[in-house]
Amino acid sequence: MQASSSNGSSVAVAHETRWAAATGLWEFHGDSASYTGPSSSEGFPPYGLALTNWSVTDGTVRVRVKFSELEPKEQIKGHISAGLVLGFQSERSRYVIVQLGAYGSAYSIGEYLPGVTWQGIENVGSARNLKPNIEYQIEVRQTGQEIRMVVDGVPVIERILNQPLSGTQLGLFAWGKERVDFRELVVNATKPQVFVAMQFGQPFDTLYQEVISPGARAMDLDVVRIDEMAGPGIIFEDIKRQIAESKIVIAEITAPNQNVFYELGYAHALNKPTILLAQRGKELPFDIRSYRVIFYDDSIGGKPALERNLQKHLEAILQS
């Protein structure tokens, strides 16, 4: 199996899928898996969780799902459901499930909250439209905090998560006591994106072109600055989407630019990791002073130091 970027360039070492049955009873064969039921007939909740050796932060994941039954043979809490797990770190951490049949809905994005339970955050359609012994293809496109669910080639849900996922491990999830078959798991990874918020014009354009953009690309990140985007659209909607789709936001806050602080505020509202840059000696607004800022000298000698500091901050975020 090959993980590749959307333009076909490889961004991950190809490897075969390996499995670990974390909860429930499972059978594994290559890139296919079958949930056969909970490990105990008395156990509750009746669910299965299978983990893979894939780590995904941005990209597309596809799998084919087939239910043996959609009406439980015995009374259980919840509906028979199955899908993909994103952002797994441990069963004591938050993760997201993109699935069929959950919460009485045909299509659902839900999350597990430690100490609380599983809960749906976006539900579409009726589960009564799903049929047993019919194969459905689930495709999940994860770009930063934006999750898109496509079923049999039809987009059904688009949701921006209110905070980044702490984990990166990919898995499968099934709820109920009936068999569910998963087939043809495919992972296509893409480079994480960095959104740069800054005032346009000199000397900031030179800073972007000579330090920020090459520094981020050297870390195998895609870089977006809103003035580089072409095409129609509402500018603030474009900005919000690009921030949501980014893993990291870099904001140059030397100039008291309202647009930059709007973009920074939206990133903070999404709990997005941010890196703040400012010229040394500039006084910052009161509500920004408590944040860690990389100060730099606007000189030829100041660029190498800024490059090193920026790289350290990017590495720390990517490794966290």
C-alpha cells in the first residue's frame, strides 16, 4: 500500500497494513478485517476497536463496510454501526469516529470523550435507509480540523472540529454484537498545511519569501498565504476554511493589522497551534503579551536566528 499526496508525490513510506484488536473479537486478512462481536456476551458496552499501524493527520482514507445485520437480535443500547477511527492515542484520550448507522442516522461523525461517552456531533439521514449485506464505501478526507465524509462517491457531511485531534493513529470501530466486514482499507496521506497571517507589502513580503515559506517547506509542510490563492469566493470564508484546514498558524503581529488579528483570533477559537512572530522592540497589544512570541531583528543578521527559532517551534508542534 502506498501513501501519497494528492498530486501523486509520495509523503510516507509504503507499508502493509498491520492490525491490533484493542477491544472486541476480530479477524484480520491483509487490508481487510471483520468484527465478529464483543469479547464477552455479558460485556457492556458491546463494541469493537481495531487499531492499524497507519498514522494519519492529513489525507484520505477509504474502506468498504458490510453489515451482516442492522437490527440487533437482542436488546442492546445503541444502534448497530461501524466506521473509521481518526486521531486515536489511547482509550483514555479523545478520538473521532466517522461511521454508518450510529445514533439512528445513516451517516455520522462522533467523538469519544474520556470519562463521558461516545456522542454524535454531526448526524445525517436515517439508519433505516441502510441495508444488510450491501457493501458501502466510506471515504474520509481529513484536512487539519476539517472532516469530510463521502459515501459511495457522494459527499454527506462536512464538519470542522472545535479542537485538533491529539492522536494520529487510524483504526476501525463497530458497535453491537453482529458481524461487520471491512475490506480494502486504503490510505493516501497529504502534507500538513501551515497558514501564514501577516500584513502584505515590504518588509513582510521578503520575510515570508525568504524565511517563513522556505522554512516551513523544509519541514515538508505546505504553506498558504491568502493573497496567493486565486479564484472566486467570499474572502473571510476562504480565510476561515484555510485556517481550519491547517495544522499550524504562523502570525506576524508586528503591525497592528486588523485582518491579522482576526485570523489569529479565529485560530485561537479552534485551539489551533500558533506561532507568533514580531520585530524586536515593537510593543505588542495587551491581550497578546501573555503568549510566547519569537522576536527577531529586521536585518540580514537576524534572518538566520529567526529561521532556527521557527524550525524549533515547528518541530515541537509536529512532534507533540
